[in-house]
Amino acid sequence: MSGERYTKDHEYVRLEGQGDDEVAVVGVTDYAQAQLGDIVFIELPEPGARVDKGGQLATIESVKAASEVYSPISGEIISANDALDDEPGSVNEDPLGRGWLAKLRIVDATELEGLMDENAYRAFVESL
Amino acid sequence: MDEHASSPAIAETPTAEPALATTPLDALHRRLGARMAPFAGYSLPLHYPSGVIAEHLHTREKASLFDVSHMGQALLTGRGAARLLETLVPADLESLTPGRTRYTQLLAEDGGILDDLMATRLPGREERLLLVVNAAAKEQDFALLGQELPQLSLTVLAGRALLALQGPRAASVLSRILPGVEEAPFMGWVATEYDGASAFVSRSGYTGEDGFEISIPGHLATGLFERLLAHEDVAPAGLAARDSLRLEAGLCLYGHDIDATTDPVEAGLLWSIGKRRREEGGFPGFARIRAAIDNGPARRRVGLLPQSKAPLRDGAILTAPDGRVVGGVTSGGYSPCLSRPIAMGYAESAFAAPGVRLASELRGKPVEVEVAALPFVPHRYASRGKGRA
């Protein structure tokens, strides 16, 4: 698998590294950040915590509302993007890059197969 | 992603909702790239591409243009209109000078607030009041007025758009298009002419800044909106900025900070009840309101500074050091001017003084909350018909 895989709830997951060092980088898509508007705070998961696919991963606070982010895959949190504590707007500016939310060690790679690739996700967003 | 109930969802398209009404500016908002959202049965701009924080700060620095055409506008006409409307609201309207506006509330029999509104006494031989009410309540407000004041004639101005130009540059910008409006004092009102039609201009708003609300026939709204936007000091702003601006200014949002369970005294709106009305009464809920004036209200609307990075939202509880629930949050969000979370809510009067420390909870974690004076950002209304901003 290369590139990002996407959920219908507008989260992405991207595999980085090889073998034992392989991690899944998780965040929200550009569509999601545009819908949220200006982000002012992000509550991130604690390293060591386990999340299930579809379980709550983070909470994003925009000026007006709080939105939950669900994990696109099951796994253990290796690290969270603490830089967002001071610069939550990174998610607006660069959601697939600097605006990543957490890195996970995945438990079941077959879960990725149920997610959309970039073309499928683009078509999905256009259908909204 | 899943946004909480109080605001439009991301993942859900509004197609399942009943058809939304649009304002005369709908096509222009879409052309400007607004993110539209349902509000009070209308499709309205939540924000434009620059985003809510930029729109908010622009309003405080220069001037922003808002479409508030969803609000209800109506004329109440007939002999004794001011005196008769006083039977439903606690403001002193009889002493209101023609061409001046007062803020007041429609009250229920128990003194609860049914809606809040602006009432302007219009110049002219005939006794006329121009009312501007909240969109979500306009149908029931107008039904109530029709039922309770059958001697008067109520004309709903459904075909008129309402634009709000708000910010320190508003007067200098608007005076180029509608000369003379800069002479109006804060809460003053003038009728003028725009493109051959009548324009009603009120020097008021919902941001804490100097500004104007301009009522014109709907078919002229797009032209005026574009003409105002053409000025370098003016940018469009949406409902999200309108909400964050009014929260910084400590102004109530009906349905959140005031509703049928709150009375004007505990809501901190006693200033809007004239001295004569406090003594004479003659409006619904006078007994409760008089008692609250005499004894002090049991609870008060307060400003709140959550000692957290995440905003506290409407519905969060407030507890005293002994763990007892002594209030709750009714509006909460992020202040772009202060770069921190701010909120409003109610606290039992013993806990309502600025500086008092209360506790709340956010997603299961404790949050310390300090009671703060309102407004969070000082009002900068025109002092007296300032010619230039």
C-alpha cells in the first residue's frame, strides 16, 4: 500500500517505515479541516493507549464546536503530535503533513483493505 | 468525524432536512465561497474562505458585512402603539424619542423571556414601531403580537433584507453610500434612500463595535452588499464570527443565554427596564421581576474564563468547591481577540462575583473556571453621532 487510505468520516491513515518500524500515521483530511473551520485546540490520545477501528481517537475544537475523530484502524498509540498543542492551526494548513494527529502500531493490516484509496475518496467527497 | 449536536455536522449532508429558506443574498454567498449552514430554518453563511478567526479580527479592526436577512422585521402601527406594546415588554417605550431604538424582551406570564428584540419608534405623524426579532422566534412573536394587540396593525416586512455593517470603519464606509447615516447616534435610526427605494438604517449591532443594520428591499440587497464589499476596509463575515463577536461582547444569544426559563434581571438585562416600568409594572411577570429587583436574583448571568486550552460549551455544569452544582454554561467558545476560551453562563448569586473559582468538567476531566466581568472585550459604540470613525 502506498499513499493514504481514507474513511467516510474523513480520516486518513498512511503507513510509514518498514517491518518492525512500520507505523500508521493518522489524521483528518483537507475536506474535514475545511468543514471544521479554524481549529483552536486538539485533545490528543495518550501514548500507550489502545484504540479500536471506529473508536474515539481525538477531539478537535474549532471556534464554534467540538468534533470527534475516530480511528480508521485498530492499534496502539505510539506517539501523538504534541506540536499541535501550540499550533492547532497546522491541521487547517497542512492536514496530511504537519497536521497529523497520532502514530499507531497497527494490529490487523487487513483492516486497511476496507478503506478507500485516494481516487475512491475523491469520488466520495465529490458525491457529497 | 462527528460534530456535536449544537452545530452542523460534517459527515452528514443536509439533504434529509426540510427545505431551508434562503435570503436574497444566497447566490452571492455561494459565489463568495461561503460555507453554508442551516440556522433557524435558513441556509446562511457560517464563514467565508478567510475563516472565522480572520473575519472576527477584521470586524474589530476595520469593518465586516453580515447578512442577517433571516431576522424578522415588522411594523406595529396604530394609536397608542408604544403604550400597548409595553403590556408585553418591560422597556419604557412611551418615552422613546422618534428615531431612537431600544432593546427589550417579550415576556411570558411568569417573567421568562420569549424572545429579545429591538424596537424603534419611527418619526412621523402616525405612531409606528419598527421591530426586529430573532429568526427562530419570529413566527410565534408575530402571532403573539397579533393576538395580544388586535387594536394595532402588524405588517411583517418579509420582502426586506437586513445587512449588518460592523466595525470601527463602518461609519466612514457607509456614509459614502448613504450620506448622513454617520450623524445618527448609537441606537439612533434614520430612513434614507438607496437606489430609489427606502432604506432603514439603525446604528446598532451585535458585535460590541460601532456599526449599522441596514434594511432594504430584497431585490436591492445583492447590489448594496457588493458595493460595500468593494471598499477595501470591508470583508464579508458569517454566523460563526457573529457568534464569537457577540460572546466577547457579553451579548445574549436567545435560546442559549436567555430563554423562557430566565428572567431579564438574572440575565443582567435590568438596564433595559426603565425606571418607570420598574415601579409601575404593567408587563408580564412583573411580580417575579419586581422581587428579583428588590431581593436580588437567585442566580446571575456571568462571564466565565475556563482555565483550560479547550473551550467549555453550552451545557457544561459549574460546581462549587464542595461539589454542589451552582450553575452552568450557556454559551462557550474561543475568543480570537484574547486567544483563549471564554464562556457565559449562570451561577448562584453567592458565586457570581468576578474572581470566584468554580469547577467544571470537559470530557470527564476537571476544568477550573474563573468568574469574569462582562464584556470580555470592551464595547466601542459610537458615543454621539461621530462623523468619522
